[in-house]
Amino acid sequence: MKRFITVLLCLIIFVTTLSGCSEKTIDVRILSVENSPAATLVHMLEQENNKSANNYISSTVNLPNRVRNLIADNECDIAVVPVETAALIFKRGLTDIKVLAGISTGGFELVTTETITDFSELKGKTIYLTDRDTIKEGVFKYLLSQYGVNPFDEVTFNYASDTKQLEENILKNEISFALLTSADAAYIKNTIKNITAFNITDKLNEKFKNPSIVTYCVIGKTDFINQNPKAIEQLLKDMEESVLKSTDLSATVTLAKKHSFLTDDYFNEDFITACKADFVSGEAMKKKFSAYFKMLTKISSSLIGENAPSDDFYFIAD
């Protein structure tokens, strides 16, 4: 009898050990662009509260265009980037990535110290941006042309190093117009008394009924996705839960600064609200992204290429 009990205990220990091995934690290296809607994902990084089977190793970069090289050099498994960055990475030959989810639907705004009610009033004006050849610039130029303004001859475009510089220049009355994402515009509208916003997304609605806008997405290396299906399944669940938790604005800002997703007080609760966090994956994601890319290719082939990314661009779980 004693021998039977001893054997039984050994079997229990053996099975328990096997069970523990089958639940091995997977390291998932996530690269994010700082001061972006990626901040809505920080709740999943709190390991003491995180019951995930994944171990998330997070890092940030200050510019989206740095992501391509870091992915190619195998410095990350997952990256959170602007949709246009993901599309251009795919179009320019780094095809061993797939988009896993969308996380933000914020639009674009023209903040100004003047009163503007129509695009025609922008003739002869100088518009400032932080980046060249972005989707927001392309969309804005398209809308100018649609409303009778030549974006190449009748409007001047200048560029600043970052949004903080634009804010300082507006405060000094050195500039009157800045084209920004809704998230970046949120802070400026709440800190500069005489500022107003001309909503570019509303004007886009007039040309494309209910345009599908997705500003930030999650991409992953194809090899990592294929080799770790359970980890990817868990990742998507954790990201969706984190996006839902981001409605707790105070906690989200605190955690985002703790994990270096937001760098200073310039990025606050208004910024998180204006990011319009909205998690979408699977077939719903593919439908939303495809509609957005279709609109962009109609606007200009320079935005993401002459054709929208193929079906290979999307990860759809079996």
C-alpha cells in the first residue's frame, strides 16, 4: 500500500510538472512610438496586476520611421505604429510583418489663432506641421484642392521639430496655423486661450461619407506570429483589455509616464481622450483598414502607394 501511495505521489508530481511546462511564459518584445496612442496599452505592462501568460518587454522610440530598421534587425516582435508607417513598411519590401489590430481612430485638425470657416480663407496662409509627407498632410492638400485652393501655389507649408515647438511658436504669435492629429491638438486647444480648431475630419466626411479612419495599429513579425499562436491570442486579449481600461484617464496617464510612453506634462488626459482609443482585430479590422486604404489611394498614390496592401498584410486568427 505504501508503495502504491509513493508511486501515485510521483505520478502527481510528474503530471504537475508537465502541466507547468505547458504553460511556459513567452517573452514578447513590444516596441512603441512614444507620445502616441500606444499609451492606451500601458495597463497590460503592470506585471503585478497582470495575469497574462506572456511576459511583456516594452521599449519606445521617439520617431515612427525608426521602427522599420528595428524590426528588420529583429529588435522587437511586436510594434505599435501609425497606420501609414505600417502600410509603407509593407509596401517598401519588408513583407514579413502582419497587422494584428487597430487601436486608435483619432482624426486631424487645423488649430489656428484666426477665425476660419472655409478652406477658401486659407489662400495665402502658411501652415505648419511636424512631419513631411504624412497622411494628414496629403489629406489636407487633397481637401484644399477640392474646395478650390491650390495646395502648391496658394498655400505655404513649413515644418517644425515637434508639437511642443509649434505650441511655443503659437504662444509667441510667430505662427497662426498648425495641422495636427486630434490628440496633439487637444492640449493646444486647452492651453492657449485664443486658439480654435478647424476640423479636417469633418470636411473629409463631406467628400467620403463615413470615412473609415484608423490612425494607430499593432504589427507583428510573421515568424513570431506563426511560432507563437497562443502568445498572439493572449496578446490581443491583453491589448483589448488595456484599451478598455484606458478610459480611466488619470491612471492611464500615470502609467504611461511611468513606462515612458508619455514624456512630460504636455501629454495629459485630454491627449488620451483625443486619441479615441478603439480596439479592432480580425475580420472587422481587415474591413476597416481596407476601407481606409481604399480612400487614401483615391486621394493620392503618394500616401501609401498606388494600391492598398494585399490580404497578406492582415493577421486573421484561424
